Amino acid sequence: MASERPTILVVEDDATLVLGLEINLRAEGFRVLSARDGQTGLRMGLEQNPDLAVLDLGLPGMDGLDVLAEWRRRGRELPVIVLTARATLDDKVLGLGQGADDYLTKPFRIKELTARIRAALRRAGLGRGPRRVQLGEVEVDLDARRVSRAGAEMALTAKEFDLLAFLIERPGRVFSRERLLEAVWGMDYDGTDRTVDNFVRSLRVKVEADPAEPRHVVTVRGAGYRFEA
Ligand code: CA
């Protein structure tokens, strides 16, 4: 299910390692984005709203620690696991002091990385939030995939539910229409921003007390949508 696949951003300049991580992390059920240099990684971390970043420190263009510092300076709270060939304690301490959540020294085993990723996602609360959410009269049960209003079951389409669940599982974060299309409909779907807007409109009719004044699926002008409990 699209809404249950966390997105991992891999920022790493070693092409072979990136390829290996992409294949293995996808096989583990993650959605994977990758960048080969610091600036691109910085930008993708800001624009694509990944759930977690795996960040190499020695990168062309912009050092990994500078990328991390810039994300934090701009208020990006995503969990970051630092990859480093620099096995010295100083670098590790520096990485954690800059706001890294964990680090792994190269070479590492993929199983070790996926275990650390899952642990960091759990600590960040992803997939551990409440599975039943009450929105005024509307109750959403994420596990049973049911939505009811004042006790009466509402019929949501699969995509309406996926979109709602994706946002509920990531409260308070803004997602662009493009990002929502990828997350809910998949990379290959030939949709447009309008597709997302249309689904949001029909979703609001079903879950908002007043669809004209939405309080839960909120439009963020010029950016996209955000869920508020
Ligand atoms: Ca490197």
C-alpha cells in the first residue's frame, strides 16, 4: 500500500553503493530517492519531504555535515543516518552533534542499515501514530480502512483512502501535489496536479464538517496539502 511505504533519501556519491542501496531498500519495501552530490541532496531533502535520509559525509560540492546543518537550520526534522568512511570518533560525535540520529561506518551490511532505518523511523513516530483518528464526527480507522461519520460508514474509493492515510500518517507536514501523486498513484501514473485537487475535493466532502472551510486536509498556498488532526 502506497501510504505504508516510507520514502528514504540516499545522498551518496559512490554509484555502486547507491545502486546496491536502491535495490535492497526497495526490496525491503521502502520508496527510494537518491542524489549523488551535496547540493542535489540538500535540495531533494527540502523539496521531496522524505521520511528519512541516509547521508554520506564525503560528498562532492557540499559536505554531508553542511547538508545536515542546512536541513536543521531550515527546520527539517527528518531522521538522518550518517554514512561515513571516516571512522574517527570526532566525526561521529560531530555528526550526532549536528543533528544526525545515527551513524554507520563503511563498510556496513545492508541488514544493519535497514535495522537502523526502521529503528529511526519508529523513534520518529512513523507508523506508530494512532491508527484510529477522530476528526469531529468522522472516525478514520487506518488498519481496517474504514471511515465513518457519526457511526455511519462512508464509502471512500481506494485512492481517496490512500491519500487520506498518507497525510494522516504524516501530520503537520506539507506535501506537494507531485509528491502526493507519486506516493498514492505511483511514479508511473500519468496524473496532474488537478488529479490530486479533485481527490482532495471529494475527500473533503466526506471527512470535513464544512468542506468549504477544511480544517483537516488543509491547502498550503503555493506548496500543497497538509493534514491537521
Ligand atoms: Ca563519499
